[in-house]
Amino acid sequence: MELASRAIPFQREVPLPVVYRGQPLDVCYRLDFLALESVVVEVKSVEATHRLHVQQTLTYMRLGAYPVGLLLNFNVPTLKEGITRLSL
């Protein structure tokens, strides 16, 4: 794992509870990765990322109050083409 080899702190499968009007709901999102306690990393392997993938990542960022997100699509010729940086 690249993050670990570079000594970048991260967590995998981070639970993100959903609260509605102050009440926790019986559902929970899971972040693929959370790096540096503030960067949501959402991993995909799809032919093309769609607006839905962007909205999913933005929702995670809003719910967790995380300022930055990276949407990574590994199904591209070069990874550089598959990186979308998002911010709130």
C-alpha cells in the first residue's frame, strides 16, 4: 500500500454514521479510505466516473465534515487520468 510505505496515516473502511434531525439512523456509510484524518479517498474501477460517483464522495465529505476528497478510478490507461480532486 502506497500510503503505508510513505508513512501517511490512513484508515480503511471508516464507518460514517448518518444522523437525521439529531437522531442516528440505522444505516451507516463506509469510506473506502480516510487519509490524514481529513481526506476522503473513494476508489472505483469503472469504465468512466459519473456524476453519481462525484455526488457520493461529496456526500461523504459533507457528512463527515471532511474538506477534501479524491475520487480514484483505476480502470484507466494511466492513474493520472482517473484522479478527481473535490473540495467543499
